[in-house]
Amino acid sequence: MDYGDEDEAPPALGSVVEQDRGTLPFELIHGEGLVACAAWALGAAGVTPVDTGTPWEALVEAEEPFVLHDALCPMTPPDFIAACVVRALDHACVVVGVRPVTDTVKAVADGLVGETVDRASLVAVASPVVLPPAVVAALDGLPSYDFVELVAALRSRFPVELVEAPPEGRRVGSVDDVRVLEALTAGG
């Protein structure tokens, strides 16, 4: 079925992941906790929230896509999340939001800094990670809450499409990053 022409988002279940991320998910951005902003975006995308402790069997029985939204990507636009759900269904693959790498990356060999790595071949995992129903059914649970580890594990078993997330979908790693994201997403 092609969901791309639907006016309404297809049904999906999802969770905001804040496990193993320290206290940063509770930092404030625009006066709200990052985890609250991420939960709002998930709901605004038409995704029905479920607790990360929901038994995996219940997710399998629902026969819906499962969306994982990182609390450290709190300003990811709901329409981007919804488009990733549609893409996962239309292409029958895992869909992962990514951002381009902008830092200079160097190769290290034998303890020595070497050549600069071409950034064009690199991406940073952001959010969301959308599992289509067939992938949910094929798993016994999530291999990891760490999105980089999760995507690596999924890529070893399933087709995965990387989709560039908009700039406001960037992942934060510090309070300073939160302030930058806050400035980037401040209303006009």
C-alpha cells in the first residue's frame, strides 16, 4: 500500500528514548524539558506513544510501525517524523534520520593522526528510527537504546534507508548544544 498520498498519517506506535542519556534529556529548551519536546513532536506526528517498557510481544501484535525518537533530538519536526513512518511502510525498510557530519574527521593509525576523512561519506545518526511491522515482528526486542549501536545491529539484518533530517532535528550532546539548538529554533 502506498501511504504517500494519504491525508492522514498511517497508524504507528512510538517511544521517546531517554535511557542511558544521563540528565541531559531533562535540560530545558524554550522552557520545556527536551524529553517533553520530543514527546510532543512524536504525538504531533500522529504516533501513538507507548512506554519503552511495553512488552515487545504487544508491539508485534499491533502490526504497526514502531518509532523510536531520541530525547536528544527534541526539535525534530513532526512532519519529518511522519514522513519517515510513511517511507518505512512504502519501502518496507528501517528508516533512520541522519545529519551530515560537519566536523573535521582525521584517521588515526598506530597512534598517529593521519589523513582527513572525506565528510561527504559520513553521517551522524539523529532521529527517528522507524521499524516497519515486519522488522518489529522479526526482532525479540531492541538490541540497544544507543541509536548508533541500534542502527548498526539493524543494518546487519534488514534494509535500512538513511534520510537527512532538517537542521532543527540535530542531536544535542551538551548544555551548550541545547543553547545552540534553542537559538536555531527560536521563533521569528
